[in-house]
Amino acid sequence: MSPTLTENKRRKPRPAGAGRTFASHTALMQDMREFQQQVTRTPDAALGFLKRAGLVTASGKPKQLIRG
């Protein structure tokens, strides 16, 4: 094998904005619970989340996700 093949297999560093990492499953679950509470705190917050996720239109109507 040539040295260039082994160099390509090295793991690339994560970009700065690539998301968060957690030390344990418990820490991840706690973060998810906090996010759930934040999103469901008010109807406007919940609707904003659904809009960002692409599940409802800008007017608040459900989008057709499966076309067929």
C-alpha cells in the first residue's frame, strides 16, 4: 500500500458548527427534555418549531408530507 491511501482514512476534525456532543446518555436525555419544555412552553413556540421543521406552512396549515 502506498502512504497516501492510509492518510485518506484518518478521521477529519469536526467543523465548529457541526452540533453538540454529550458525555453520557443521561446528559443527552436531559438536554432533550429541556428542549421539549422550551418548544412546548407556548402555542407560538410550538408553531414556530413546526414551521422550522417544515411540517406546517407559514400560515400554520399542515403540509402534505407524502405525495402519491
